[in-house]
Amino acid sequence: MRPGEGRTKLTETLTEPVRAHRELEHLDVLIVGAGISGIGAAHHLHEQCPEKIFVVLESKPNFGGTWQTHRYPGARSDSDLYTYGYRFKPWTGAPIATKDEILKYMSEVIMDEDLDRHIRYEHQVTSASWSSAEKRWSLNVTRSDTGEHVQLTATFLWMCQGYYRHSVGHTPSWVGMDQFAGPIIHPQSWPDDLEYVDKDVVVIGSGATAATLIPALAQECRHVTMLQRSPTYFFIRSNVNEVADMLRELDIPEEWVHEIVRQKILLDFAAITKLALEFPELAREELLKPIREILGDDYDIETHFNPKYKPWRQRIAMVPDGDLFEAIKRGKVSVVTDEIDSFTKTGIKLKSGATLDADVVITATGFDMSVLGDIAFSIDGRVLDLSQTITYRGLMFTDVPNLLQVFGYFRASWTLRVDLIGDFSCRLFDYMESHGVDVVTPRLRSEDADMTLLAWVNPEDFNPGYMNRSVHLFPKQGSRDPWRNGLTYELEKETLPAADFEDGSLLFT
Ligand SMILES: Cc1cc2nc3c(=O)[nH]c(=O)nc-3n(C[C@H](O)[C@H](O)[C@H](O)COP(=O)(O)OP(=O)(O)OC[C@H]3O[C@@H](n4cnc5c(N)ncnc54)[C@H](O)[C@@H]3O)c2cc1C
């Protein structure tokens, strides 16, 4: 299935009762966002809390979130789909998947469980206000197709809005950009009619997006230059999972293959992460070794691929079969490590004095983070400043009632946390139901009063540019549980299912 087709097909399956459903004013749970988190949340609600009336509101015309927004050539995952896929839906393809394969996988989840009847596309949530008297959220929603204004109320908000602004990517401004004769394109807003065949293209940036885009462009452009200010780590791996292939040869059911391979990858990754954190120099050498093998001893690896920061301080992009480096070896791609002085009519002038000619410039310069989907929140008439709150386990916030959010792992696949939060949320709903309470609000206990407050993410631990630019807008975390954030999957797979709702950190009313 191609992106865009799924939605038409799914929408055609809508039935009369479903349309009636859409007219409901009040929902038990409102999920914001139909990306991999929102569809996962819908699955868990559907499966674990079938009595809950819920809707997913999505501002785009289709599901997929990140995989809908990023339409540039070569867009693909940078982690394996055995762990990026849901725990409940076996992944049967190659470990690294294209955006179309991920969208197809998500469309199957939606179709298998008939989730489309819960999803309302082109519904942008603009504001949400909590009323303690009414014990509910009131939502203002704008329909992006008709401009119509819609109001809804919901007992619970399950925020699956992702972590960055989808409407526009992050492009720094450089002197002379308006002089450049060709197009300057951010990968987040890739035009379908961009002409790059047989052209000279400069891609600014060397993160995961550049690493996936460049090998695809290299097949059709005259030449691609990857222009980076500083080097990034890459993780070269074959895009084959031998354990999965062996199990399939033995006719092992796909559910088993998925679970076994998932566990194996998690174990391997935990070991790699430990190595990177405890023995960074050894990890650095392990990451550079396969690059040296492809590019040879004469290539200046030190300048272009040996970062100053320690491995894992930023997400490491997986490069399947080393395709980026093979394209460099073939001479189709060159790497320049320098800083931009200014744009000229024909390209880019660098601070070293060198110039790069370009027909097209791609700014793979990242994105801007968005806190809770840029929705204006208020509580009993007071504007909510999320940066003044403290997170409860990275999924709720002090003094913010009945609101859960999904924020995935940076070092492990995002979706691992989608499933854990799905279980946590449904267990919380069941607990509240069985105790006859309607509202849950995280609140510091007296013993937490002296707790040290820290940034949402420790900059010593994880410090990409997009996080550094926005961390001040995010809630704080505490120095002890249950107020810590950014823990590992290995830890949370034990702590989240065991979280004690009666430890005094959650106020039920
Ligand atoms: C190019 C790229 C590749 C990536 N690859 C990986 C990978 O391989 N592995 C990995 O673990 N992570 C990866 N990530 C991180 C990735 O963002 C997450 O893995 C995951 O896609 C996040 O899913 P999500 O559903 O939480 O958010 P998103 O995918 O961001 O989706 C959020 C959805 O919410 C909607 N929304 C937001 N605000 C509102 C609102 N106010 N009203 C209505 N709807 C709203 C958006 O339109 C969007 O559809 C990648 C990120 C990028 C940009």
C-alpha cells in the first residue's frame, strides 16, 4: 500500500453506527495524534479497556505521523522494526524499513482492529481547558479541511503528539539565502516536483535524515555533498536479521520470531549501550572500524567521521549495509566538514574560504521540539506553563489532572515505551474504575519537597541540538522515583508494570 491509499480505503469502511459515534460530545479518553504512539494507544484501549469510548484526533489527513510528514527520497527507520514495531504485531520484513513499509504495517493494525472508526483526521486540537468542577477537559478543535470549529469534552487526555513540530522544520538563517538561485528545501517539507536528477546537490547536516536521504539522492543526482559542521556517529549493520531468517526456515510462527528476535536485539543493544557509556573509546573504535573498512586508510575519517562527543550522547543512526559510505566510495558523495559563511547565487561560501556549487540545497538541519502538540492548556482558568511542572515517570505532570503523554526512548526504539505506557494507562483506568474515582493528579509528597529538580533530559547524558534549544520549555524531573524521566527500557519494563498507585504521589478524587 502506498501512503495516502490506506486512509481512503479505511475511511470507505465507515458504517452508519460509526458516524453516529462521531457525534458524541463527551469521550472517556481522547487520544491526540495518529502516529505510531496514537495508533498504539488506540490498540491498547480497544484491547484492554473495551468499554471506554474514545476518539483519536489527528491534524493531518492520514495516519502515520513522522512517516507521513517525512516524504523525502529514501525516508526510512533508523532503528530495527522488531523493536520499533509493536509488541503485539509481528514484523516480517527486513530490520530497517522504508516509510511506506512502516505505513503499511500501521494500516494493517488499523484494519485488523477496525480502529479507523475511532480516528478523526484533519482535526487539530488548539486548546484544552480542565474544569475541576466538571471533572473534564474541554477541547477546541479546528478542522483543517473545512476550517470548522469543533468542541468536545473528555475525561482523559492521552497525548500522542510526538516531540517535534510537524508543520515546519528547523532551518537556521544564513546570510545570502535569498540570493541563491536554486531551491532550498527542508526534508520535512519535501515538494513532490523537486527536480534533482543529474543536479549538484548540497545537503546541510549529517544526522539520521541526511544519512538516509543522501544514498537515495546519490542514485539520481550528478553529485551530492554532505556539508557538516561537525561529525556524527553512524552504526553500520547488514539489513538482514540472521536469527529471524533461520527461525523462519524452521517454520517457527511469526509471533515467536518477532518475540525472540526482539528480545535478542534488546539484549544486544543493552550491551552496546553499556559499552558506549562505560568504555566510550572502545565503542568509538567499534563504530569507526567498519567505516574504515569501506573507505580505506587514505580517507580522512578523523576529520569527517570521528565526533568530539562520546558515543550515545546523541541518537546513533543505523546505516544499513553501509550504503552512505558505499556512495562515498563510488565518488557520488563527498563530505565537507566546515562552517557556512554565506549563500551565493551559485552555492555556498564556507568559512575556510572554499565554495560549494549547488543547483539544490537541502537543509537536513533538524526540527523544533513541540511541547504537547502546541496546544494552549489551562486548568481552572489558569494558563498551564508545563515548564513549571515536574514529571511523574515521564508520562504525567504535577498538578495536571487526567493527562497522560507518550514520550518514547531516544536510545531505544520509541515504540517500546508506547506499549509500556499502554499497559500502565489501562491499569490506571481499571484502578480508578474499581475505586470509584474520576480524577488522578500527580502531586509531590512531603518527603519530595527537598528533592533536587533537574532538566527533562540531563544534558550530560543526551544533548542533540533540538533538545538543547527547547529543554527549558519542558517539565522538570526529580532526583528520585517516581519523578525521574529518561530511564531505560530495561529498567522501565520492570518499574512501570509494578508502579504503585498508592505510594502517595498520585492524588485520586
Ligand atoms: C525521519 C525520522 C526517522 C525516525 N526514525 C526513528 C526510528 O527508526 N526509531 C525510533 O525509535 N524513532 C525514530 N524517530 C523518532 C520518531 O519521531 C518516533 O519514533 C515516532 O515516530 C514518534 O511517534 P509519535 O506517534 O509519538 O509522534 P509523531 O510521529 O510525531 O506523530 C504525532 C502525530 O500527532 C499529530 N499532532 C500533533 N499535535 C497535534 C494536535 N495539536 N492536534 C492534532 N494532532 C496533532 C501530528 O500531526 C502527528 O501525526 C524518527 C524521527 C524522524 C523525524
